[in-house]
Amino acid sequence: MQRALNDNHPRKPFAASLAKPNWTEDGLDWPHRQTSAFVHAGGLRWHVQQMGRGPVVLLLHGTGAATHSWRMLAPLLAEHFTVVAPDLPGHGFTETPDASRMSMAAMAQDLAALLRGLGHQPVMVAGHSAGAAVAARMCLDGSIAPSALVGLNAALLPIGGAASRYMLPLARMLATSALVPRLVARFARNPGMVERMVADTGSSLEPAGIDYYRRLVGCPGHVAAAIRMMASWRLDELAAQLPQLAPRLLLIAGSNDKTIAAKDATRVQAMVPGARVEVMQGLGHLAHEERPHDVAGLMTELAREVGLLPPMVAAAE
């Protein structure tokens, strides 16, 4: 299905020559394909999945992922909510914008345009990793006003120490090269490569989950967007503004996360009044894909706490 929504501010995509995932091939058996739509908003052609009924929950995946990241969690949430899950700009099957639109602030603006076009005002937002930063940015900018914000292994703080001095310049350099995404995509097709990439996050996924990531990382256009996103990221300003967050904040962290340390969630908790941390033992950076039922339970419980869902009625003895 395709719809046109507020198609203005046309932009020229960066690295337009790099192959992106193809919906007719890579998306043929994409999770929840029947819920997918391609819509135009804010000058981009977006891939969006929508399912369920009730209050609107917005799901924002992390860098290098796509809507497949919610393949098990989204249907569970759809029992209580209308779930809206887009592929972020340049990721998955969403069009890649100009490089200048891959920053956190610009991505938040473009997502706000998408929500306006769809007519949605989310009451709860959940973001994984960098997706949590985009969600927080939207809340702070006032483009959305949810009652609750859920950070799943959330990347909300700047990288400290020597890593910060080297990683950002390296990402900027790599983002200017069309060769690097092609090399990464080629290596990703080697047996066991994506399995090792996932294992390096501290997570363990089922074969189908591994295969979805393999399809994405095997496309240089998707890789280029992920690199550009990392090169454009600025978390210092966001971190300074975190105490101003209005929605109730729940931080869900995997104790075995090798990408974003669980202790970062505790640091954010100390910065945001009323924030709560739940550490899921033995899980990695993709905890919401490893134990979706537990994450759905925590999110539903939060929704009841803030009045988005009716309270549980105790069973009669």
C-alpha cells in the first residue's frame, strides 16, 4: 500500500548510487509485511508498519536496524495499543535523505512530519539505543508530548574518554566514502559474520532474526546510512537537557549489553526526576528481541501507572 502525505522539502539523497534493501525481494517475507505501508512525508518516502487498536505507541529502532527489530514485541503491544513503527531515514526500506538530514535534530523533525501526516499523537514512545535519543529529542523539542518514554538499552549519553576523541572523527571520515559501505556489505555475506556481529552486542538471536540483519547489512546503502547517522550524532546537548524531560521515563537495560553499558541507565536515572531502571539479567543490547514478552509486560505496566490503560483488576479469591 502507498499513500502520499505532505510531500514537501524534496531532498537529494547522499550516496544515492549505493544499493538499498529491495521491498520486492528483501521484503518478500518481511515480518508483518501485511501491516506495511509506503508513505510520503517531509520530503521522504517512508516504510511504516501499523497494527493494533487503542492509544498510539511509537517505536523507534536503533542505528543499523529496521522494523524487523520489533517483530516479536509489536504484536504483543498491539493487544493494547495502536503500534506505529517506521524505518528511520536511510534505514531499511525508508528513503535516504541528504547527509545534512541524518543528524539527531533533523531526524526528529522529519519523524514529526511523518506523525503529522499520519495524524498520530503518540501517548507512549519506545526507542532502542539511538532511537531512544531521537525519541527524547522529539519530547524536548515539543513535537510530541507522550505520557511515557521507554529507553531500551538507550544511547542517551556521550561516549567518554579516549573513545570519544577517535570514534567520531573516524565515523566522519568513513561517512564520506562509498567504498567502506560496499566492503562492509561484502564481508556481511561471509558465513558467520553477522552472527559474530550480533554476539558482539552481548545478545543471542534466533536464526530468522540473524537473517534479517544479514539482509540489511548486506546492502551498502543501508550501511552507509548507519555510518552517516553515527557521524552526525551529538549527544552532549541532549544529555544536558535530560533533566527537562516531561514524560515518565523507564530505562530497560540488558546486564550483558556490550554496546551501551547497563550502568549508563543508572546515570541517566540520577539525571531525570522520577526515572526508573529495570535491568534484565543475562541479556545484551538487543534485549527487546531476546525477551519481548518481558519488555511488553514492563511497558504495559508503565502504561497503567500513568493512566494510559485501565488498572489491573485483582482476581477474586
